[in-house]
Amino acid sequence: MIDIQLLRKDIDSVAARLAARKFQLDVAAFNALEAERKQIQTRTEELQSKRNTLSKQIGMLKGKGEDTSAVMAEVAGIGDELKASAERLDAVQAKMSEFMLAVPNLPHESVPAGQDESANVEMRKVGTPRAFDFEVKDHVDIGAALGLDFDVAAKLTGSRFAVMKGGIARLHRALAQFMLDTQTAEHGYTECYTPYIVNADSLRGTGQLPKFEADLFAAKKGGQEGEGEALYLIPTSEVPLTNMVRDEIVSADALPIKLTAHTPCFRSEAGSYGRDTRGMIRQHQFDKVEMVQIVHPEKSYEALEEMVGHAENILKKLGLPYRVITLCTGDMGFGAAKTYDLEVWLPAQNTYREISSVSNCEAFQARRMQARFRNAQGKPELVHTLNGSGLAVGRTLVAILENYQQADGSVDIPEALQPYMGGLKRLTRAA
């Protein structure tokens, strides 16, 4: 959530910045709510002042032994009106909160302007795509002989799911372990095990609710527990990791807080009908190693660059060609102030595809979560939050299958993963 004071001070400037990311701020609706809030608050203050005056008058009358019934009746009437005003104010503030929850973050001044991905800016390319002397296969065809099965998954559940067996399942697990070990041992993150099901408050805190409920899977309780509170499968472990500091005031000395977790992620992929229907690129269930940092506001852009480096390090160790791009204003996620995407080279598609997205949300999530630290003056101040993939496990598996494929259908295992595969150097049908 952005700071409402920015809208109160200069709503036209805020509207212009939001328009750069294709969001039209309803200025008239905000101004109407503000006017109503001010009117109620002004009337409330008038009533409170009048009640205070009358209360003093009652004391004086009692001191003189005079009748106070008329004045007390007037005070009682004011009390009723104050109660009604409080209810009206609560209703207006609820509408204002709903309004603000739907407003995306303001883009940082360094973010390139643009309406869509065509305006994204390539920062650098690392590694040279391999030249093949045989016809390149995609990961679906390669994986079919190695234990990757979409037909069984469709029977078990439906489309956009995968079953992995044997060597390819082991390679998938090895990737996650390698990523976790790198993030913890080399980059200083604390490994966490979190729930895969969260409540609505958690999703509201990180910005998935209320705007993106259609992208989520809701979990229905069974047995005798009744309806109760709505619960959801996590779309990313960013949600539980970041919400660990919700409603907390942490010590400044505790910052930065660096957390990582390997979890499955569940997304309905609403709005992506017809896109990436083949293979593992866009799944309803996929694994990811997430990086989250909770930092001092003055350190968040330094942390952003650091986290990009942490994601890059995984790709470098695996020997995968990739590029880093800065997303333009019109292509960023709802809660991001600035985002870098890392895209890995996929030979079968002859293009780069996203494998990590690293974002600085500044105080956007912290304001929704009331996540704060105590500053040098001893006062609570909002932290800044950052998140990024380190990396998406399934897409990394796709990249390895395609970049390390051999003419006979086998797949070489990157050297960094061989210790996690019991020393195995090549994945074959018999692996």
C-alpha cells in the first residue's frame, strides 16, 4: 500500500506516476471519500468540544446545587450523535482502505517508462548459447525418455501438471538442494520451512489479495471444522517468509533479515489461457527456492542489486547462458517499485525465458503488514521488503535438459550438481 499522505498532498502527481504503469487512479472517488471523511471528522470534533464544554457546565451547576437534568440530556444526545458519527467514519475508512489496497506501488525514478515488455531494458548478457551439431529437442521430448510424464499427471489431476520419475526426479530434487545450499552457505540466508497454506491476512500483506484472488487456489476444510476462515495454497513462499514480520517491530540491529525456503507454489494461471500449454514453463504447481530480505529503507536498493547477484550466481555455477533485464513501468508486478528479471537461454525456443524475478517493494508490503523497525530516534518506522526467485526449480530443470542435451537423448549433468547426484555425470534412460 502506498502512503495515503502522498495522495492527500499531490494526488495529480501520484496519478501521473501510476498512469506510467497502466493504472488509472480514480481521483474523483478518492476526493469524494476524503471530503466525506473530513466532514465527519470536523463534525465529530465540534461535538466533542461541545460535550466537553457541557460537561464542565454540569460540574459548575452541581457545585451550585442547581438542576443539571437539561444539560445532561443534551450531553446524552451528543453522545448518540458521536456514536453515529463514529460508525459513519468507520464505514468511510473501510471504503478508503479498500480503495488503497487496489492501488499498485509507485515505480522508482530509475525504472524505464513503457507500456509493455517491449520497453524493458537489457542490462547484460552472460554466457554464450551453445552451438549444436544436431537437431535440438525441447524439454518435453527430451524428458519423455527420462521420466517426465505429462499424460499421467493429466490423469491424476489435469492440465499444467507434471509427474517426474527416476533420474529426472532426482535431478529436480538435486537442483533445489543445490540452490538452498548456495543461498544459505554462500549468500547468508536463513533456511526456513513454512506452511504451504496461508490465511487471507498473509496474502493481503504481500499484495495478492484482494486484487489477484482469481490467481489463487483456495483450500476447503473437511471434517467437522466447519467453514471458518478462508485459507489458500501459497502462490510463492514470498508470502509466508515476508509475513513473518507482519505486526512486528524488529530491532534495527536485526536488519537485514535474509530468509530462504524451498516450497511448491500453486497458481491458477488465470488469464494465461493458450500460453505455454506445452511442457513445464507454466504450471499450476511448481517448485521454487525463494529469497526474501527485510531491510533498512536506506539499504533496499543496495539489497536489490545484491539479490540479483545471488540469483545470477546459481546460473553461473550451472553454466547456463542468461541475461538480466530491467522491467519497464508497464510490465512490473503490482507491489514492485523496481524489478529485474533474469532470463535463461532455451535452445528449443531460440530465446530467453524468465527464470527469476527480483523486486524491491520498498515500504509497500510493510505498510500493509505493519512491519516496522525501531529507528535511531526510537520510533517505529516501516521496513523495506524485497523478494526474488533463487531460482524457479522447474524452469531451471528445463534449461538444463535443453542446454545440456546430447545427440543420443541423454543429458549431461552440470558439474555443480554431480555431488547431489551421487557422482552421476550423465542422465540416461537407465539412470
